[in-house]
Amino acid sequence: MIEKKYRCLVPFTAFAEPVRDSTWFQVPNVASRVSLVFGGPGKENGLQNSRDKKWRAREKHDWMLYSFRTTDANDVVRPVHEKAMPVILIDPDEQNEWLNGGEKSLHLQRPLADEHLEKRI
């Protein structure tokens, strides 16, 4: 489980599943949403590890590192990527619940309902 201090929200407008043909997905009626985010872990002042010497020189700087959780694919994503999709939180109350952490928030790691997602044309 991700500790509360490491929880973050990663904003997005659309996402791609670059498995076959880079199909893009979006939440319809984005303008009516407060914000669209992926739920995930984040950490301030993290350092990246790399074998690239140029990158290593930059390791001395502070970084904000973040990622996002994935869950089972819903029926919209499954034809393109059968195993997974990002954890998408579109409700502000769910976003706050994710940030507050705890075992109760684990139910948010689930596919977004099919009617809230569409292929981008």
C-alpha cells in the first residue's frame, strides 16, 4: 500500500495505450469536469538512477518523481490493451480520498466505468 505522504494525483487530458496502434482514450465532456487525474505514488526530492553518464550528472538536482497505478482494463480499453488501464479518478471526493490514503482508499484502484471513457477520434 502507498503511504499517505507518497500519494499524488497526475493530471491528464487523454492517454494512449501504445501496444498496437497508439489508440488514444479520453473522458468525454472534459470541460464539465473539475479535473481529470490518475491516482498514483509520488515523491519529492527523488533521484533517478541511470547508466547514462549525462543523466548521472543531473542526478544531483532535486526531482519530483511520480507514477500512476494501473488496474484491470474496462470494456473500452480491453480491445486495445487487454490487461490494464490507468486508475482514473474523476470525482473530487474520490481524489481527496486517494490523497488521504489508508486501506479504505484501495477500492479506488478499479477500472473507470465504461460510460465515462471513449476512444479519441
